[in-house]
Amino acid sequence: MIVRKTTFGNTVRCYNMERTICDLLRSRSRCDEETVIGAIKNYAATKDKNLNLLADYARSLKVEKSLRRYMEVLL
């Protein structure tokens, strides 16, 4: 969990980028494929990504194969 400020100045707790990517991969059947691809492309393009943490989350949430398939194309 991380803490962020909203546009109105309130602080909220939320998941980090790596956990969000894995959650999207877990719920692929319930969301649009373009949403998943767009999120992974944006993550791959960001400078502050943590691929080791992403791999750890993917392993624990059992989405390693799906993540590997998407990341092989992008990286």
C-alpha cells in the first residue's frame, strides 16, 4: 500500500503500479483487453518501474505466465 494525495488534497491509500498490473491480469475476463494492454504499455514506458517487485507479485498472485506473455512483446 502507498499513500497518495487526491486533487482535492485528501490522502488516500492505494496499491502501487505493480500490484495494479497483476490485479488487471487476474481480472482479464472482466475488463477490456485494450485496457490491460494499455496499462501494461504505460507501465513499461514509465521510468520508476520495479520489475523485480512486479515479478514477485505475479508469482504470488499466480499470473506469471500471463505477465510474461505481455512483457515479452513490450520489452
